[in-house]
Amino acid sequence: MSGDNNLTLTMKEIICSPKNLSVNKTYKRKAGGGKKHMEHRQVFEAILYVLRTGCQWKALPKERFGSPSAIHTHFMRWMKSGFFLSLWRAGLAEYDEMEGIAWRWQSIDGSMTKAPLVKNP
């Protein structure tokens, strides 16, 4: 479990690092106006939901994750900032420390097929 906690802490550090956040931007809005700030964990969970299920951004459940367009905006900003690459590297380093990775030889296998068309009876 300590590995999970370390990776979670690393994720928080990566998400909240100044290069990944717009620290120089100041937002002014009327008192009570606008929407509340989205939590980074909620945004990250929504991105993982899209990547795991393969659904379109617009198909994200609004009740659970909030605005799909806001989630997509966060995704694009984090992607451009190198967040996912940093997270991948941190995860690899953590796993290498815990289990060890045989760096000499790696293999990956997969297949992609088109989804079958729905036939109406």
C-alpha cells in the first residue's frame, strides 16, 4: 500500500507544480457568479474515465464529473504541459523501485477492431 500512497503524493506534486497550473492568471468574477473551481482529482478521474471506457468527451456523465468541455480543456492543458509524461515516468520509477523492470526486453501486444454495427430486428 505504501507504493500507492507514494504514487498518489507524486501525482499531487505533478498536478500542482507551477508549470502545470496557471499561477500567473488571476480570475475576477462577481461575488457569487460563475462556477466553483473543479478539484484536480475530479478532473483526473474524469480523464481516466474517458481513457478507460473510450467514450467521447461529450458523453461524460455531467452529474459525476461536471462539464465535459472543462474536463477536455484540462486534459489538453495537462497534455501540453507534459503532465502525463511526468506521471508515466513517476509510475515507472515507482514500479521499478518496488518490483524491478527488465529494461533489456519489453513487449506489448494488442488488437484493434471496429465496433460491430447494431442491427435492428
